[in-house]
Amino acid sequence: MPLDDTLIAHPSKAGTRRTLLATGLGAAIAAPLTAPARADDAPELHWRLSSAYAKSLDILFGASETLSRIVAEATDGRFQIRVQGPGEPVPAEGLLDAVAAGTVEMGHGPATLGMAKDPTFALATAVPFGLNARGAASWWLAGGAAELFAEVFAKANLVCLPGGNTGAQMGGWFRREIKSLADLQGLKFRIDGMGGQVLTKFGVQPQTIPGPEIYAALESKKIDAAEWIGPYDDERLGLQKVAPVYHYPGFWEGGAMLHFWFNAEAWKGLPKSYQAVLRAAAAQVGAEVQAKYDARNPQALRRLVAGGALLRPFPQDVMEAALRNANDVYGEIAAKNGDFRRVYEAMRTFRNEEYLWFQVAEYTYDNFMIRARARG
């Protein structure tokens, strides 16, 4: 059955559908890391890795630190990677350009950083009503996505490896509850990625604001609402103090895949053994990133609600209209961009098959377990 007709057919089950994200990319690819046999003439390298994430985001910035440590240990210290935060010297928004130009050898962040030049990049991270984290892992590793994106990224002088997934994100913090489509008209909403293009069709005014500046923007009423990531990271910003309504789900990011980016020439110049170490290290980091979010988000959500956050689902009419708008946006982009059309159609086909399978077994199992939990 077509996914677009069934994805949001049961508003009462919207929350339970999120349970399908239990594993994600890391669980699909995690494997023990074994140091490869090293020739005595293995080169000593010193690379720089620019992260798109502030150091206060311990899971996301910490992903790069973990990769650096693993690579050093696996190469007996011959391959050193120095991790730098945004602005040291590369700003987050310029990360992919800096890696492509060789200003730094590698980076860590979402592919959406490149969507202004090519919207196809957004499909590698997350798009509204796209794949969940588990589906993204399957598509990338076993469904042909890696090969499709390799062709796209090669045009930008980039090579990448999956580097974690946040899982399904939240819908964000609002000063007043969204009860209908009418409540979105004129709303100044901090949101990144393709979700902003979809929400524009509702009359929303998307705002691009760095994470550390969101609290001040909400407090000063410069914006009316803001999405960030999920409970664990949102709690650190204290957004519930200035915008108490916490809406879900973040339908624009059902599973945001992150990547480690490499300058194409720098990657090709690495010994095969070092490339193998980086692949294994990225896989281990990917496992840890989503595991940490899955482990920490539940308790963070409990603390937020206990502290006064009002947890609310988006209304059904908003979800249904958003799906229609998303399909319109994809059609508009596909008509102008051949790479986007080709990759989106591959993603859409794979997504529909994944959710058909989830509906048969895992969705039924997860819903039963949710009812069982309610009985204690």
C-alpha cells in the first residue's frame, strides 16, 4: 500500500510509531574495531576535524572526539586528528565548503549544510516524512543510498561516512499551543533544513538561528517558537522556561543522519589501512551517538514535563497538510534538479517498503508492548 496514504492515518497512534526507531544506524553497523596490520612505513599524519556542533553538545561534539581517539589508538598514534569546534576557524555553515577546499581535511555535521547549493544533500540527513533512523541505516548500508550519494558528493569534492543519528526529533517549543492550521499563520519559527520550506506553505516564517542563541530569541520574542533536537539537548538550553508548550513529533526529521566529511583528495591519498580504520571508527561512533540519545532522552523528557513543559502532539490536520505540502515541495524541486529527482524516488520507494514491513511485525509488537507497559 502507498505510504503517503497511511503514514498519518491514525492520530492516536502517532506517538507509538516512534518506537520503530529503537535501533537506528549505529546498531546496524556497529562491530568490534580491530587495529589493522600496520606496515613499518605507515605515514604519520596530522589532520584537523571541524565539528558543526558546539562543545556543550557532549553527544554530538563528543562523536568527533571519540573518532579521533579510536583512530589514534588503532594506528599506534601515527594518525592524529585534532578536533575543533565551530569558528575554530571554520563556522558551522561553512563546514562543507571548508572541507571541499581543503581548509580542513575533514568535518562532522549534517548534509543539510550543503542544501543551499544542492537540495539533494538534504536527503542524506532527513527530510519531512522521510526515513526513520533504522530505515536510513538500511537504505545507506544495504539499499543503494551510499552509492547514489557518492556520485552527488563527488561533484562537490567530498567523501563521507555515516557518523551517527539523533533518532526522531521533537517538534519544538512554542509559547502557545498549536491547535489547528490557523495557529501557524505568521508564526516566526526557528527551523533548519527542508522543514522550513514545507512550513512556509502554512504561512510560517522560518528563522535561521544558531542553537546557543535560541533562548535569547524566544525570551525577547524575536521568534514565537523554535525546534532544536530532542529532550536531552533541549533541556540544556532551558527553552521550557520561555516557551512551555513542547510539540511532537518533529515530522521534518524522523531520523537525522549525520556524517563525517572528507576532502576527496585527502581521502584518496590515505593508505587503505587508514581508510579502513576511519570506516570502523565512524561505525562505532554511529552506534554510540544514537545509543546515547535513546538512553538519555526518556529521563530528560520526564524532567522537562516535571518542570512544567506541556507535552502536546501536533493536530492531525497539521500533520496531514504538512505531508501534502512536503510532496508538493519535492515535486517542485524534482522538476528542476535531476539528481534530487533520482535520489528522492529511490528514497521514497525504499521508505514505502520499509514501513510496509514495519507495519506487519514491529509496529504490532511495539504497540502491544506499550499497552503491556501501561498495565505495569
